[in-house]
Amino acid sequence: SQTIHQWPATLVQPVGSPLSLECTVEGTSNPNLYWYRQAAGRGLQLLFYSVGIGQISSEVPQNLSASRPQDRQFILSSKKLLLSDSGFYLCAWSPGWQGGYTFGSGTRLTVV
Amino acid sequence: SQKIEQNSEALNIQEGKTATLTCNYTNYSPAYLQWYRQDPGRGPVFLLLIRENEKEKRKERLKVTFDTTLKQSLFHITASQPADSATYLCALDNASGGSYIPTFGRGTSLIVHP
């Protein structure tokens, strides 16, 4: 069966520090991968999606970036965090055809 | 602009009753509409998907309807239980370059009282 792993679960980082969140999927190949952010009391905001290795599409311009170095690995990064980067970050995958999206357990990021 | 609207006010119902949640959208022509459940501090969990050419879909105590003329989906939970208390999100898919890009509503909180 397919599983998605996302870590860390919580993170407290100072303003201006770098960020690296990792997401991996097991049990499938060539998944579509997504990064979302959910601010408190807000909806899910799509940040990046990827349909293949090295293919990244950005939905929202900001100081975050994403990379897909391997088929089932998706990384969210920042060189310098802002206070406004605080939120709940979720990775998700889909098989490419339409069957719903499977989310990871999320990372709660607090920038202080 | 494209918009997905879900009732921002929490829905409070008594155990055993049917909960009905609404998802309205504008400026979309979605091929698929999905419903998810999200518990506090957790990622959303996929519940049901309905296609544009389907009027209704059922799964156990869950029922989803999809009216592309009204641009509305209704999500029903029959015989509701306190364990059904959660936030429910609807999502629409935009097709882009052969891939599906999901957009989520903000969700409606359901509280089932014993």
C-alpha cells in the first residue's frame, strides 16, 4: 500500500533562518506531488506541485522554493524565513489520474 | 475570479440527525469534486469523489450530490455520531497541462452533540 511521510512534525525557527521540509511517498511510482500551507483559520493554499522529477510549478510567488530530486521525494525550502511563513505545511500526492489526494501528517512551523 | 464557498459558521446538530454541508463554486467548470475530512492538527483525509456527469454518490453513511447547473455540491452524513465532528473541505480540480490542480474551500466545522 502507498504511504506518505512528512517530517518534522513541529518546527520553531528564528526569522532569517533557512528551512527544509521533506516529504516522501512509498508504494507508488511517478506520483503527482503537492505542497500546501494552511494558516490558522484559513483554507489550504497550494504552494507548489510537481508531475515529475525536476518539474516544479509554483502557484504563489514568495520566498519559498521546492525541489524534487527523486521520483518520490519532494522538498520545501527557504533561504530566509519570514514571520509570515508560519503555518501548517502539508504535502500530498495523487496518482496522476483522478482518485483523490493523500495528505501527509503535516509540519507545524512557527517562525519567531 | 474562481471561488469556492463553504459555510464558515459551524454546523451544530444532535446525534442521530443528518448533517448537510454545502459547497458552492463560481467561475469553475470542474471535472471532479471531492470531499475531505480534517481533524485539528492533522492533514485532510479523502472521503468521496464525484464526477461532473454523476448526480449522486454514496459511501456508507455519506452521500454527495453534484449539481453543475447550480454549481453546488451537498455533502450528507446520515445518523451522525459525535465521532463525525470535524472540519469538512470540498475541493475542485482544474485541469492544467494534463494534470489536475486541486483547489480547496475553507471548510465547514461540524459539531455533533451527544
